[in-house]
Amino acid sequence: MSRYKNNKPKGWVGIYRSIIDWEWFDDAVTFKIYMYCILRANYENSEWRGVNIERGQFWTSLDTLSKETNFTIKQVRTSLKKLEKSKNVAIK
């Protein structure tokens, strides 16, 4: 079940064309996971199940990321490790 009304996310995201020069651009799995994270991130502070989720953050799991991106949990975990190591994402 999608968290979005009518299965459509709200708002928009601007992406610079220079993203094609980004170190993970040619890694299809990592690039898709990164874009997924950008698109899912909150655009304003909110609360979910008593947890404050700030702008730029979102609540998920490896299982959810795997199902919603059609990658294995191992692929998701590997890509998140790459993005975390290169300081493109932070994981709590």
C-alpha cells in the first residue's frame, strides 16, 4: 500500500544536468536507490508512529526498498553502503 494519496507523490524535485558527472551515475542500482531516496524524502517535517521525521528524511526498511525498487535486499544494502560511504546519504 502506498503512502501517497491516489498512489501519486506530491511536489517536484529539481535535478541538475551535471548529475551525469556524479560518481554513481553509471551504477544503475545505486543511482536508482539514490533517486528513490530523493523522491521519498520528506519536503517538510512530519511525525510517523510517534517518531519525528525531519525534512530530507524518510522512514523505510531494506525490505520496503527492495520491493519498491525491484532490487534484492543485498543489492539495496550494497548501494546504501556505497552512498553512505561517499556521504550522499546518512542512515540512522
